[in-house]
Amino acid sequence: MSEKSGTFVVTHAEDESAVVRDVETAQVHTLSSNPGLEVHDVLEGTVSPEPPLEVAWEVVDVAERRSIEVVDSDLEPTTHEKELAADAEVGELIQEERAGTGEIHVFNLESDVEDAARDVLEDEETVARAARLEAVRVEVRRSADDGVLSVRYLPD
């Protein structure tokens, strides 16, 4: 095996080791040591397998490191987000780019808005998607009365 460069999200972290996942390929790498990483950190850099067995990996270069905050907001989706949902089929995902960096995802749901919000908050893919979008904050908003769930991938 050879070293691999990319964007990795930290899915598990302990004092002595960490697990990172490539946000493009979903390949998982167990690090033999933890260079101060925490869950939801994003690492843009290079990892390399450690000889002789090459089952554990080590971080050999860090181009950038940031943390992604996932927030369960008590705010409702914006009027614009509710309008997007109203024009969508039930269960349909609407994706809209934000001005600048980031994206907004809006779901029109008839019911189970709370369950859907919890799923988004707990899903590792939410953080991986934020890393791909270069976001540092994910804000989940919902309105059970309107059946709308919005996920905002924000640059800051």
C-alpha cells in the first residue's frame, strides 16, 4: 500500500488512536496514534500505512485541520426554506447552494420530522458532507407543524 492524500473526517478518537474516513471514497483508516484529533475534526492531509504489516496508518502531512460543529437548532426553517419544501414532493430532497460557500438541504416531510432531524444529527455522513462542502458548521432546523426539515451547511 502507499500513502494516501485527501480529506478525512475523524469518526472515533481515543488518547492513543483515532479512526479517520476519507470523505470521497468512504475508506476507513485506523491511526496507530492520535495527533490530537477529536470526533468531527476534518483533516486535509496525507496518511501512510505503517510497516511491516501496514494495517495501521499514521498521519504524515497536515495541510489543514478544522472542526465541524453539528448544531440542533431551536430555530425554525426560514420562510424561503418552507417555500422550497412546499414546492417539493413529500420525501423529496431539495438542495440549494448558498451564496459563497455551503449548501442548504430542505426536506418536505409529512410526519416524523423529529426522527428525521435526529437521524441527520447522528449520521456520520452529515459531517462528511460538510467536509466536502468546506463547511465548519451544520445547523439542523425543523418545523413539525409545517413538516419541514432543513440542514444548513455553513462556512462559519
